Amino acid sequence: MSGGWNTIESDAGVFTFLIESLGVQNVQFEELISLDPESLQELNPIGVIFLFKYPTGEKAAKDKPLDGEFDYAALEGAEEEDGEPVWFAAQTIQNACGTQALLSVLLNKDGEAEEESGKITIGPNLKEFKDFTSAFPADLRGEALSNSDLIRDVHNSFARSSPFVSDETRLATEEDDVYHFIAYTSINDTLYELDGLQPAPIRHGDPGACPSEIFADAVVPVLKRRIQRYPQTEIRFNLLAMCEDLRIKAREIGDTALLAREEEKRRGWRWENALRRHNFVGFVGEVMKGVTGLKVREGTHEVWIEEAKAATRKRVDERRAKGGGGGGGGDEMDVS
Amino acid sequence: MSSTPLITFKAGKCVSANRKVRPDPTPGYLYIYSEDDLLHLCWRPRSAPSTDPELDLLMIPGDGTFHPLVKNPGAEAVESPTNGRIFVLKFSSSSQKYYFWMQSAPQHKEGNHAWFSQRDQRIGQVVDALLQGEDVDVEEEERAIREAGGGEGNGGADGDADAMEVDQENGLTRQGSGGAGQDATGGDPREEGHSSREGGADGGRAPQDTNDLVQNFLRSIQSGPQSSSTTTRSPQQPADKPYTTLPDLLTPATTIPFIDSATPSQVDNLCAYLPPDLFLLHQASTTTPSSSDPNPTPAAAQAAIDALSSDQKKDILKKALRSPQFTQSLGSLTVALRDGGLPMIGEALGLK
């Protein structure tokens, strides 16, 4: 049971508009094509979202993570000089994990964007959610997230277009891959990995050793070590950097070319989201009628159906021969 | 729902008005489940989730009876005095009655829609036995029902498997007859039998009305290949091989030439079914589109569409037809059809 949360794609456009709809200002996502510190630094990232195919074989280590250290103390924020406690939630709903990863960065970066560097304006909705859950333990925060109508509704509005809500409906063209999202960010000048399936935030490196300015440099080797854990051929993963709206920088430095590119990118995102949220049933019906009418007039109606049948049969046979492997979503990344 | 239903079969509800009882055309399921030693007899429309029945009657074992409504009690042929097969639910504790009509394909050789076949009677008997509090091995009964065959001959369709369908609560695999079956059109019980004759005729006869064609095609997606020689579908077979899928039919190679050859009025008609934002975005002088959810007024949306030339509209249509979002929706629509959404889709497509 999905608990009412649908799957969303890990796409920079989807994530950007999703957080905007929640009230976050001036933050966008950018897909990373290569994992090198220089290009990441260019973006001045606030955090990084890492999506990977969740290996069901690998168990969540209970006492020690495979890399880094569990930092339970960070959840408490005991001492005043430790800074704010880390906002961390346990994941309760599989399909919500993308949004959860986003929130785990956003809610730790809440502040006055103009006055403090590295902070962002998260907006009243998320502020309220953060305050509401500030005293909760991690698992209760996760529950609160999965029960939040606002967040769930915004999340679902970016879900794949499905004309019918049915628990039994499965996309015939998809594999049943389980993807997992985790976030990396610098909090209290420390590099943290935030994974809702782990019992606590995972600290990489020493406390205080990672101010936001060097986040890009610090996170790349950690990501590389992570990626190397998986067999090179198998893994599909995706890396998205969260950063300030790039158009702001473009306007500030007067880079008209960059500004134009970013505007163009936004229009593309808007186009995709319009289609994503659209219920195509009516359109499909009209197209079917129109195409059928045309084929009948041309006398090619039966040939058309036969060719489609053959294509279906071929695909089913191929898939059966392959044993149903391969396929799935996510973009491959070049790590060189 | 806390437990899976003991038995489920396709049935419609009836509404009583003034001493007259009329069947409601909504396709639905009648099902029984047991919770805390109490039985629930439920009815829901097929489009509703299984946790949301419209009717949920708490039945004390022994209180309710479930029998066919027969016109000649005691006669050998069991048939209702109507044009459909009616069951009546009665209570010993009250005079209230509920009527339901069977929505599966009637199995009478000559198309007498009021006649209860062996299978139909057995379904009623299982329900009645459950209501009496008897321990019924429903799986055994269902197997027997399936093996009993169609009685007096079958209309060419897999009549047995489609009458009863045990809801899969976790929905991971669908076995057996993928859903509502051919006759999920609802409506007049009289029509139920027709579809089994027309449905498979896609390749066979000269197609006339495009609406009929599309409807036939949609129906045939549900029931699997009609023209193939193998008619039996074993429940073990995972996911019926679809006749074909919408993504295979509506490939860009097919849809793009269609758009190219479409008339301006066809183009305008199609544009009305796309999100207005696509046309707003196409405007040359767009103000900074920083908002993710512009929400244009209908007037603004129409103005945006009107401002474009027919060629520009065709470009937008073609771009949409090539988009991954469109292809995904074809895939999910195919699956939804296979799982039994025909009545809703038929309405949505304005085919009726």
C-alpha cells in the first residue's frame, strides 16, 4: 500500500517546482553530469541529493554505517555552541523518500537568506512543519511527514500521469526497481549524510571540519566512495545539486547568456510539468478516434492493428527471454 | 479492509422506488468478508477501492438468506421473472430486502438473460451458505464452479473466470482473467450478452463507426486475444498477454502523420484536450515564467490557443505526442483498461 504517496521522478525540474510549490524561494536543482569538485563548486551547492537503486542485499548496518559515523548527539544539539539540532526523520513511506530527502536538507538550512550565507527561505508552510516537529524523535517526524496533507498533495501533483487511481494499477512498461534517495549537506560546519532508513545522521569527517564553503570539495570523495561500493555495471544513480536559483547570479553578474539559458530551462520544466500533471484520457480518446478514422479511410486499419500486435508480441517475447531484467529509470552518470 | 473477501462476484445493485425495483447500471462487486466472527455483505462499484464499499451490511450468521428470485419456484429451469438474473437478500430479523443482479456474461445457449446457469446458482449457494455461518471451503467451491463449465454452452468468452474475481488486496500480480471481462459495460442486463459476440470481431468484419471500433478495441484489451486459437487462460499465467497496447498502436510513426493530415477543426478539437500551459508557453513574448503553476483563466487559455496558427498548434500537438509523459500515460491507461476500467474510460472518452 503506497499510503497515498505516488512515485515522482528524480528530475531537476520536478524537484525545483515541487519545493517552490511548498513555499521555498530562490532555490533550484541542477543535475550533475560528472562528479568533480570544480563543476560542483561552480554551483555553490547547498546540498546534494543522491539517488540510487537500493540494493536489497545490503542491510542497514545497525551499530556502524559502512562509511562515516552515526551521530546521535547531533539530534539533540545538547550544547549551545553545537548549533541547532539536526532535523532528521526516519523514512516511513517508500514513495515519499524523494521529498523526504529534499526536506532533510531544506529544514536544516532554514534561515534569513539575505543575512546568513548558506541559508534559504523555506517559507511559512515548511517553517510551520519544522516547528511542529522540532521536539519529535526521528520516527515520529517521519510519521508527521507521511501524514502531512499539504506536503503529500504537492508531492503527488508531480507524480506520473495516471488516469485512474488504483492500488492495483501497475505501469506495464516499468520494472519494479526500488530507488532510494539520500541527502548530503553541511550542518553546523559538519558534513552529514541524511538517510531516512538509517537510525541517525551520519557524520563524515570531524565535527566542525566542513563549513558550507568547502562542502563541494568535502562531499565529492564521500560520494565516490559510496558509488564504488556497487558493481560498476549494475548501478544506476542520479545526482542532483540543490543550489540558489542560478538566474539570480546571472542577473547579478550581468551574464545575459546564462540568464537566457536558465530561462529556457525553466520553460522546458514548465512544459514537462504541464504534461506530467495532465490527465490524458480525453486526449488519447480523441487521438484514437482520429487515427482510426484516418486508417479506415486509407484502408490500412487492419495492417495497423496487426503491426501493433506483432510489436507487442515481440516485446513480450524479448522480455521473457531476458528474464525481465534491465530497464528501469534513472540516468547513468559518468564518474571519471 | 482488515481481511480479504471470502467471495466476490460481479453484481449490480438495485434501487427500490415505490414498490418497483430497478437495476442500477453501475458495474460493481458483491462480496463477503468476515471480521471478528461477524460477516459483512458488501457492495461497491468496481471503480471504487476495496476499502470503500457503498453498502456494508453486518450479517449475523443465520439471519440472512441469499436466493435467486425465480418466476417459477420448483421448476427445473431457474430463471428470474425479469430480463436479468436477480438475487434477493432477505432477513429473518426484518422485512427489509436487497436485490442484486448478476453482471457476468449469461451462459444460456439461446441468450436467455434471466436464466441461472449451474455456475450462477452455485455462486448464490456459496453466498447463502456463508450467511448461514457454514464453513464453506470457498476455494474448493470456486474450483468446482470453474470446472462446471458454462453449463449449456458458452458465448465464446471465458465466461467462468470472469464472473468471480477474488480481489487481490496487495495487487502485486493479477492472475487469471485480468479484470472486469468483456461485459463490464454495465447498463441494461439485456446488453450483457451482446458484447461476447461483438467483442472479438476486430479483425473479422469491415469496420464502420469509429466509435464502435475504438470501443471494440478497448474491450478486447481487457479480455485478451480473441482471435487466437487458445481460449483457456490458466490462472497460473502471469498477466494476460495483451491483444496489443496503446503505446504500440499510437506510436509517433502513426500519430505524427495523422496530425500532419488533420483538418484545422480537428486540430482545434485536439488542442482543447491538452493543458493550456503548453500554448501559453509557446507565446513569443512570454513574461518571465518563474512560477511553476501559472493557472491561466479559461479565457486567457483560449486566447493563447487562438493566437496561434494551425501550423503552430500542430507543432505543439506533435511535441506532446512525442513526449515521455504521453507515452507513460498510454502505458498506464492500457494497464487500467486491462484491470477493468472500461466503463469509466468509455464515459471519459465520450464513446457512449
